Amino acid sequence: REPLSASMLASALPHVQKQMIGDRLYPLIYALHSELAGKITGMLLEIDNSELLHMLESPESLNAKVEEALIMLQAHQAEEQTD
Amino acid sequence: RKSTLNPNAKEFNPRSFSQPK
């Protein structure tokens, strides 16, 4: 598949843009954390599209963001358990 | 730059996994 470009996204509706990016992001995240891939992808999709496109090109950026999402998720789950 | 991830974000449903183009 050709890489997703800003111009390809520009012709799509906003929610379709997120789906297009998510379709590229999900397999990368699945390779890192299969059991949480859907959740982490959903969290990352709230980031600006320009930054998401950069993350698709940059494994280091993506890994850093995935780690950040995991920490947030774990903190959130810990919080729910103490309530 | 603020980058706040929302743990309550909706889970992504990967349609391309079941329906490849």
C-alpha cells in the first residue's frame, strides 16, 4: 500500500480521515500491543492528523506515543479500581 | 506542546483487517 499523504486525506470527510489513519495505525500498534490495539488506536486518533501522519512515518514517535497511551490507560484503570 | 491522551476515547474498529481493499 502507498503511504498515506496529506493530499489523500484532504479529499475525505473528517471522520473518514480518522478511519483512514486508523487503518494504517492499527496494524503498527497491534504489533506492539495486540490486546490493547483498538483502545490505543482510538486514543491516538484524537491527536491532530498532521502529527498522526508524522507518527506513521516515524516508528520512534509512534512508539513514544503508544507508551504514553499505555501509561495513561493504566493510571486510568488504577483510578477506577480505587474508587 | 500539550498532548493529552484521553483514556475514555472510543475504541478503534479496524475495518481494513476484515475487509482488505
